[in-house]
Amino acid sequence: VQLVESGGDLVQPGGSLRLSCAASGFGFASYVMKWYRQAPGKEREWVAEITGGGLGTDYADSVKGRFTISRDNAKNTVTLQMNSLKPEDTAVYYCNVNRYDHEYFGKGTLVTVSV
């Protein structure tokens, strides 16, 4: 299993970013994919998830209405569109899959929201 995140950057409050995760090494379309994040000095927290077929999504309350998760099963990618970013969204964002009760994470991509 390999998960590679990209798209992190420095952005001003109120701005937008689009994160991508390229997945390989497993049957991508069969698995729920998730995004997590870890802010400096804090525990890693779940952000959003999407079912294998892409019809079901769920979000943490802190990002609901601002973030949108999507996937392209033809390209084995999952995307997190982040709008109306706030300083408290600053974190390393990780793509995740649980396969046979083993949690896999990528190396993460850094999002910094600051003036």
C-alpha cells in the first residue's frame, strides 16, 4: 500500500486549497478512504471520509460545510477541497486507508493558514 499526498501550501485565511492523495498497491475502489490531520502539539484527528463508490461522505463538525471530499476510482485518487480556510486548519494532512485492520497513512502534506 502506498499513499502519497500533495497540494499543501501557505494560504491566507479565507482562502482555498485542494489536496490530493495518489493511492496504489490495493483495490482502491473497494475501500473507504479518509483524511486526517495533525496540528502542532495536538493529536491526529479525523477530518473526512468517503465510501468506495463515492456516494457516501462524512465530515468532522469543524470542517463541515467548508471541506469536500471526492474520489476518482479510475485514477486511484482521493481529493480534499478546502474552502474558507481558518488558522486553526493549519496542520499536516494525511490520507488513510484501513485494510485488513491495518491503518495505512501517507507521509502527509503541510497546510499553513496564516496572514
